[in-house]
Amino acid sequence: MKASTLVSTRSVTTKLLTTASVGALLLGLSATAQADNWRYAHEEYEGDVQDVFAYAFKEYIEENSDHTVQVYRFGELGESDDIMEQTQNGILQFVNQSPGFTGALIPEAQIFFIPYLLPTDEETVLTFFDESKAINEMFPELYAEQGLELLKMYPEGEMVVTTDEPISSPEDMDNKKIRTMTNPLLSETYDAFGATPTPLPWGEVYGGLQTGIIDGQENPIFWIESGGLYEVSPHLTFTGHGWFTTAMMANQDFYEGLSDEDKELVQEASNAAYDHTIEHIKGLADDALAKIQEASDEVTVTRLNEEQIQAFRERAPQVEEAFLEMTGDRGEELLQQFKADLEAVNSDS
Ligand code: 6CS
């Protein structure tokens, strides 16, 4: 081979190699840029409902993309309000925060604390969350105003009140300091029920019950079991007044910055996590109650009868009024839609 041919072959090879390497480098770089690690915080512990949701979401994302999701549980990054602030600031990409806390930021989210608005029947409630226009169309707009992309709202379980003594009437609530999550409407509810509402973040509840700073609290049964609340607040009352509802969302700037493909991935992962979690909560309350009763002889369970419930239900209108005062026309529109959605579910069943 002539020297000149050699040189030119070599230079072509070099050129090809250079192009290939740059291509590989670019590919490598873009692969790195696309394979992100998303941070997701929630308010509960390992195996609890929000954790089940978060891990189903993570699993879907990781099985269907190169992205990874890092899940942070209660306490790892602070209280519920801390993880919301971190999400609004873009430090976290995803957060699960319950309206019990979000209600202080988005007053309309307090709708879940109007007592006796939601029925106790699990199937009706699950269908409502699936089909409600208020939940699936109106709430995303309200969350968007706070820089949040609402991905799912879902119920975790029926609320049960735990106290230091058995209760069956509003009179029994007299002078009882009942811990509430930190939204003003829930204080109205317990005020209406005859108690002294005491708003506290989650981290202070067990100790507060143990030391007698508070006399009771409300939560779904699975949480009363998993958090050991029955150990320090052993008298359980099924009042039928509401459901613990929660919501999973993303920082909206982050979400808007995703490719169409990744937006679809996040939506599909949220749907998959929702379906999985709804299956998980079916029968969960009964299992948790059985565990509590096995673990403690001290626990009493009171299921209010219709007449006893009526005494609490009669106090609901003043809470609904307070909700409307706090939220104005927008709250009224939401409440009307919420009621219409419930009616539609009831008439279908
Ligand atoms: O009562 C609370 O504050 C907590 N309850 C539940 C069921 N989940 C998280 C929340 O922080």
C-alpha cells in the first residue's frame, strides 16, 4: 500500500472513530440525562398505605424506564409540612400529603372534614374516588395554583376516634382534648362534636396521648394498629363521620419540564399505584382491628348505632357553613359538584 493511501485511510479511520466516539459520548450523555433519580416523600411508615402506593409507583417507573425513584418515609425528611415545602421548592419531585395538612394551604381541600359528607360503605367510596369530577377535574386546578401537579387522590380508611374512655355521644366528648391534623376546619368539626380540638403534627401524637396532653385522636384503623396508638388511647369508636383521604402529587415545574413520554409514564405509574393501593386497602381495616384485639385486652370497640350517630350528624351543618365561609364561591361550587358526584354513585349502585 502506498504511503499516501495509508495516510488517507488512517485519517478516514480516525475521522470515523472520532465521529463514532462523539456519537457514543453524546448518546452516553443523553442516556445519563434521561435516566434521572426522582425523590418522593410520604407521611407514613414501611408497609403503610402511602408506602404501598409509593413503592408501586417506584416499581412501575423502574420497570418501564431508566429512571429510578428514591422513597423517603415519615421522619426521614421532617414532618408533613416540611416535605410539602421541599416539593414546592423543587428539592423533591413527588410528595404524598393528606388534605388534613394541605387544608392549611388549599382551603378547599378541607372538604373531606365536613362530617358525614362521605358514606361509610367502602365500595361506594371507592367508586366515588374513581369517578368523581370534583376529585379528578376540579382538585387538580386548585393544586396547580400552589405549583403542584395533582396525580391522585385516594382514601386510606374510615376514620375511627380513639380516646382515654369509651364515648358514644357528643356529651361524652365534653372537655376531651382531641388531636386533629392541622387544618382549621377539622377544629370546627371537633368543636361541633363537643370536644376541645388540639391541632398537632403527627410526630407529637403518640407522646401527647401517653402523657395526657391530649385525650384522644382520629385515624383509620390500620394506622391505629401500625402506630400502636391503641396502646395509649385504647377506646375505639366508629362514628361513621368520614374517611382519611390522601393525595399524591408532583412539583409542577418539574412535571411540565418532562418529555411527553415521561409525562405519560408518570400518569401510568400513578394509575398503576392507585389500582394496587385500592386493592390493598380492601379488608385492611378488619385485619388491623383483629390484630389490635389480639394484642390488647384493654381495647374497647364501640360502633355507634343509628340514633347515636344522629346526635353527631346533627352537628354537621355548622361545619359545612364554616367550610363555605372559609372557601367562598369556589368552595360552594366544589361542594355542589362533590354532592352531585356522590348522588351519581349512589344512583348507579
Ligand atoms: O394522623 C396523621 O397525622 C397521620 N395519619 C395517617 C393515616 N397518615 C399520615 C398522617 O400524618
